[in-house]
Amino acid sequence: MNHKYIIANWKENKTPKEAISWLEKIAENLTTGENKEVILCPSFALLPVVSEVIKRLNLPIKLGSQDFPAFEEGSYTGEESPRLLKEFVSYTIIGHSERRNHFGESDELLREKVDLAMKYDIKTIFCVQDAETPLAQNVSIVAYEPVFAIGTGNPDTPENAQSVSKEISEKANGASVIYGGSISEENVSSFMQKDDIHGVLVGSKSLDPDAFSAIISRA
Ligand code: PGA
């Protein structure tokens, strides 16, 4: 049976109270099945509370961070340390187009982040914007996320996403390729049916627990 990843990227949204109520709501009707892996990526400050509630409710949800530091512990004001993150997450997103565009993250910096995540045994979900975006070595998942599709309600076509994902797959060294960009409960299955798409990265529609659990069950 094919392994499938359903990943929620909450971005810069939700307070602790809102995060707890999301988890309590999703706990009411979350069915994953053996082959579906659900990964939630909240903001750094939410990780302790989210991880505690996941344990308390015994939810089949793993945690990821939305970014990863390029430096190990020390004098790096404003950064999170890999050792601290390791206590909460088993995955991290690296290279999201919002990091590349708003924070000027270069391919070289992203490679350093991937190497450090690997050193701490944290699996990387590496975002690329097309088949030409340079890939980092040693990533577990590559997310194909065309910029025009992110947060616009205008996804790529499943056919084009399949052909780009196939191209990425051929150079991804065994990493799983997933698709992200305006995924909804209505369109998720048309992407998941494609041979080279093994999961979805969901932004806006992951904020609503009902929409996200519908996406999980249709994936
Ligand atoms: P979206 O975001 O689902 O809101 O398009 C996807 C992403 O940025 O990962």
C-alpha cells in the first residue's frame, strides 16, 4: 500500500487557545488508516502546547516545524535551537517560497539548514517551486508548490502537477514527492490519484479542523 503524507502548514496563524480547540475538534472524527501519515506544522511558540494536547488525546498526528535554524545553539538572537526543536518535532519544512521571498533565503542557506536537520535526525520536507529549483541532498519529502497556486484558490492542474512531480522524482534520490497549493477537500483526490504524487501540503484549508479532516479522509 502506498504511503501518503497529509501535511498542515498553519503558517503565522493561531493562538494557543485556538490551537487547542482545533485539536479537540479534529479528535472527534480523525481517521487516518495505516498508510496515511498526518503531520502538523504550527508556529514555533505553539509546539509545546500542541505536543502536550496530541499526547493527551492520543492523536495520530506528528509534528513538524515550518522552518529550521542554520546555526547550532549559541549567540543567535531570535533563533530556535535544533536541540530544542528536536524535543517536539520529527519533521521540518525547509525552503517554503514564503521563506525564500520574504526572508531572502538562498539555496546555499537552505542546504545548510537541511544538513543541520539531518544531523539532528529531523526529516526534511523540502519545498521547490518547479522542477528546476535546485534540490538539497538527503531530504525525505519534496513538496512541489508553484507560487501562483499558494493561497490563491487557483491550484495547478493535477495533470501538470503529475508531470512536474515525475520530473522531480527522477532526481530526488528516493524522496517522496507531494503537491501543495490551494488544496481543498474538493480537489485533493484528483491530485492523490496521480502516480508520482504521494501527499499534499495544505495551507489555508488546514486552519479549519473540519476542512482538514475531510482532506485527510479523501486523500
Ligand atoms: P495554500 O498554502 O494551501 O493556502 O495554498 C500551501 C502552502 O503554502 O504550503
